[in-house]
Amino acid sequence: MARFLVALVSGLIFGLGLTVSQMINPARVRGFLDVFGDWDPLLAFVMLGALGVTAIGYGLARGRATPILAPGFQLPAHREIDARLAAGAVLFGIGWGLVGLCPGPAIAILLIGGPSVLIFLVAMVVGMIAFEGLGRPDPGHAGPI
């Protein structure tokens, strides 16, 4: 029950952060990505803030033998940058640039974003299913962190 409550509160805080930072606004995101046009630097500050919070979280986690609500940390066994990772990053970037959304913000605005958000999420799920169908290249892959 504690894991569920922590996940729920974490998700609510994440969604609130996406909303306050305007990461759920595709026009704002595309403005940030338009570095050769009318560039909007606001999301750079959002990312710097996120990096700061992440650094603190990793610092706190590094001092623990195990997580508070899980039997162990899930870290990827594969640390090399290979063609699959690079291709995935490129596809993610192309999708983010074209649509102005990535998975978190798309889920956050699912009910208010209109048909384009639903199409994006369906395409994302199809891509995830296709990836699983292709098989994981590394049996030591620990899954999402």
C-alpha cells in the first residue's frame, strides 16, 4: 500500500510540475526546440532544475544499500552506447520535435489535449509493442529505472 501511495503522490507532483513548467504545451516545447528561429529558453531552466533535483536524488540513493520501498535498485547492466540506443534517441527526438510532446506530458494532458494527443499515445504504444516484439538485445537488461 505504501508503494502505491508513494507512486500516486509522485505522479501527481510530476504532473503538477509538467503543468507549471508548461511542458504540456506543445507550442512552448517546439519554441524551445527551434534554436535557429524564435527560440524560447524557458524549458532550459526547467531542465536545469530537473537536473538539480535528480542530482540530489542520486546523492541520497547512493548512500543506501537498498531503496526504501523496493528489494533492490534496478540499474541497467548494459552501459555502452550502441546503434539501438542511438536510433531510439533519434526517434524520440524526432517525435518530440514534430509533436512537441514526450510520453509524460502526453499522458498528463490526455483528457484535455484532443485527438492529436490520443493519436500520439496510440503510436507510442504501438512502438513499444513493436520493440518488445523485436526482442531485447541484452538479457541482463533491468528495465526502467
